[in-house]
Amino acid sequence: MEFSTVLTNAAVTDLHAAVAYYNDKLPGLGLRMFNETDKAISRISAQPLSFSRRFEEVRACKVANFPYLVFYFPDVNTRTITILRIFNEWQQPVHKEIATTK
């Protein structure tokens, strides 16, 4: 049974910014980035504990074909995944940024 998924406002903002960035580079590329991120979130929902821990209980999943990581918090008790942030791998996410979005 899959977990339900909730995106924080920060994660939605991150995703919109990434999609806009890629669409500016090449029309349609933003949609590809969105679709790959959606696939990553589906993988997380199906197997939330299979991805590596990054900060305490926060885990991260790589977005295929793009340099992005989806940071999330799995709550086994409520069977809920909270998508905290979606960062470019070249960014250095600060523990505080991740922790304040939980």
C-alpha cells in the first residue's frame, strides 16, 4: 500500500522555479523536468524507506535526467510522505532550510 503525499509550499515553489528555468532554456524541457519529478515522487510513495537519509529522518530521492533531489519526510504511523523541498544538487541545502519546512 502506497503512502499519501503532501507537498509543502516551499516544495511547490521549488518545482515551479525549476520548471520555469528549464522552459526558458528550451520550450518543453520544463514539462520533462516536471514529469521526472512526478516519477520520483511516485517512487518515494511506493517505497518511502528505500532512499538514503540526509538529515535526521529526512530522506532524498534523485530526479532522473535532471540534477535535482526531492527531500522528504516519511511518517510511517500516518502513512504520509511530506515533500519538503526540491533542490538542485549543486545547491547546498542547509539543515535549517529542510528542518523549518517539516
